[in-house]
Amino acid sequence: MSQPPRRWPRRVYGVGTEPDPRFSLANERTFLAWIRTTLALLAGAAAIDALALPMPRPVQQTIAVLLALAGIGCAITAWRGWAAAERAMRLGHPLPGNAAALPLVAVVVAVAVVVAVTALAG
């Protein structure tokens, strides 16, 4: 009888029992949704930096940096959220909350307000 393959990360897969595959796949889809959001934020940062917008260049660069940092934070949140949810399912614990969502929303709203105000002023 062969041993099951070792899975990484051990902190997630080395505990508890295997959950229903549907739940693990749903968790993976959530992870991928966060990764899509990451890519959108990074694309937005690149676009804001590359376009000639009717706003001061330092403001434009600040917005691009904020979006890029939000993208990095979003990617970290995706990984941590996936691992925490998978581990909780394996241990039969309640699923964890997501404390990173509110700061991400705050950054996106702030950027949207600045872009809207400068577009209306220009």
C-alpha cells in the first residue's frame, strides 16, 4: 500500500481530516477571486501611472502606488485566507473572518473619490 503524497503547506494539510472536496474547491475559487482582484488592482495601478490624466503628476503617482500596495495586500490576503479557511475546515472549526476586506475597500473608495474629484475639476 502506498503512502498518500505529501502536500504543501504542512501547516494546512498536516492537521485534521480531509474535508468534503466541494468545500475545498469552493475555498480555492474564493482564493482565485482574490487573485483576480489583485490583478485588477495592479492593472489599475499601471494604467493610472501610464495615462496622461488631468491631475498633478504626484497625485497620479500616489494613486498608482496605493493601488499597487492594495494589490500586494490583496494577494497576501488571498493566501492567508485560503490557508486559514482550509485549516479550519480540516479541524472542524468555524471559518475565520476577513479583517483585510475593510482596508481594501477604504483604499479603493479613496482612490475613486480622488479620481472623480480631479476629473470633475479638470
